Amino acid sequence: MLRLKNLLLFVLFILVPTHAGAQNDFCSARNTSFKEGEQLVFRVYYNLNFVWINAGNVHFNVASEEMNNQKVYHITGDGKTAHTYEWFFKVKDRYETYVDKETMLPLRFVRDVSEGAIKIDQDITFNHKRGFANSNNKTYTIPRCTQDVLSAIYYARNIDYNKYHPGDKIPFDMFLDDKVYNLYIKYMGKEVIKTKMGTYSAIKIAPLLIEGTIFSGGEKMTVWVSDDEDHLPLRVESPIAVGSIKVDLMEFENLRNPFEGEVKK
């Protein structure tokens, strides 16, 4: 049985995709895909022996605030196991990022994890001009335009995939657990996909997975995002160490742009 530890981080690794390279779109994009008030709800399914189990839910929210006299997006991600699994392993995780509206770079990242007897509190501040991140009173050098695990999701939604060809890789750097990870998103083209919400025109990408997670590494995961200006993550599928997972978008509210990804019957 899949150990439902760190459910939110698990989904974050799914929705964000590893390799070094030029920063490319992660130093130049501006926000055109989301706004304050947006809410997204995902359901995580686990498959073992051809049986799909509702393992948990993740909820994302975007607010508009000010921090150090800068206008920021305060983005939160909350993940928890389904009630039927709480007796087995109860997870209640919260991730927060404060993203500069002008640069779309994170200024602060907060991680509050409660997983059974395990508690993790992490508070990171970023100084992009000086090239360092301060994590729980320790300072680390970071590359230019480094993202945190939550801000990267929203930054990636602003990539113009129409200028790429199938097989192209879009690299970026992410700071997590006091380490810098060199990541990339591989563009796979476009196709129509059917999910629990409906049928959609989608952009297909394959993130190269980080070794040391419950994934074996490589480009075995597939992610579909809506082929419109919102670039909503619609579905994720991937094999894992035991069985496989599927993550579906179930609800959305207050989108920045009209949702135009659905294929009309």
C-alpha cells in the first residue's frame, strides 16, 4: 500500500517537474494566466492491482498582498489525506509562497508539514539580487531566477508553449530542502484528453523526475495542461515504486481568462 506521506509535496513534484541549462522562460515570463482569488482543487488517486483509490485532495489558492512594500501574490497549497485513509496515515500539509508581481520570483516560502508524528517547519527568504536564500537561519547560494516548489508551478503556467517543438526542454532551477535542483519541462505536443470534468484540448509535457522521491526517475510521468491562456493542470499520470497514481483537476474558481480548453460535443 502506498505510504501517503507528504501528499502535497508529492503532488507539487507532479505538477512541476531535472538538468541544468539556460534559464530561458523562467527569467522572462510575465503573468497572464492567473489572478488573485483563483482556487483549484485536485483529487489524488492511487492504483494498486487495477483498483483506483481516492487517496487525498490538494487545494490551491491565490491572494493579493503586500510584503516589504512590494506587491505580491500570496499562494497557498493545502494537502490532506482522504478521511478513509486518516486511520492509516494522517497528512495535513501547508505550503505558502510570496511571489513578486513584477518579477514573478519568490520572496518567501513557508512549509508547515504534519505527517503522523513528523512535524516540519521551514521558512525561506530569497534575495535574488545578491543570489542567496536564507533557510532557517542558514544562508545558501542560489542561481539567477531560482524558484521554490510552489512558485514554480504558477510561473510555468505562463510559458508560451506555442513557440516550442515536441522534444524541446525548458530548464529552470528550484530551491527545496536546502538544495538547488536543476529541472526542466519537456514539451511533448498537443492532444485531446478526457478527464472526470470533461474532454479538453491539452498541452502535453513530461517532467524529468527527481531521484530520491517515490519515483524511479526519468521521463515516465505525463502532465496535461489546458491549451488556453489559463494553462490549468488537468491531469497527471505516473507509475511509482508500487502501483501508479493519477491526479485530476476537479474544481476551479475565479480564473483570469475565460476557460476555453473544453471540447464541445
